[in-house]
Amino acid sequence: MESPVIVVRPAFERAAKRLSRAQKDAVNAAVERLPAVFGHPHQHSGAGLRPFGRYLELRVGLGLRILFLTEGGDLHLCTVGNHDAVRAYVKNNG
């Protein structure tokens, strides 16, 4: 099975620019692990992967989350931020 392609959307790039260097490093590490755990439900809970409305949420440490969609087998990174930022993104983008 081929690994999904990770697509970085503009809103994700904008949100990531506001992160500290340590947060960016943690996000990059989580994104690198994402294709390996996605599609393997028994690994989802350990990876902090769970549904969030029509999106999926990947926890990065205690207060940081990545929100993404699956489209055509690819993983589209939508935004990154704390719980409130992720909720606001979902509220504003359906």
C-alpha cells in the first residue's frame, strides 16, 4: 500500500509561522509520523489521532493540535494550533 501524500494548505502555513521553534520541531516530527499511523486504527490512540467533526485531529504534545482532512487518499493539513484555535477554524470553515 502506498503512503498518502501530505498536502500543506495555506492556512496551515500561516498558523505554523506563529509557532515557536520548539513547537515547529514537534509539529514536523508529528507530520513525519502521520503517514505511518494513518489507516492503522490500533495505533491511532497512541498517536493522538481522533475524529474532530469532518476533520481528523492529531495531538502534538499537551496543547498543540494539527487538523487535517483526507481527500483522494491524501492528507491535507488544514491548520495547527491550540484547542481554541482548532475549534475556531472548524467553526469558520465548516
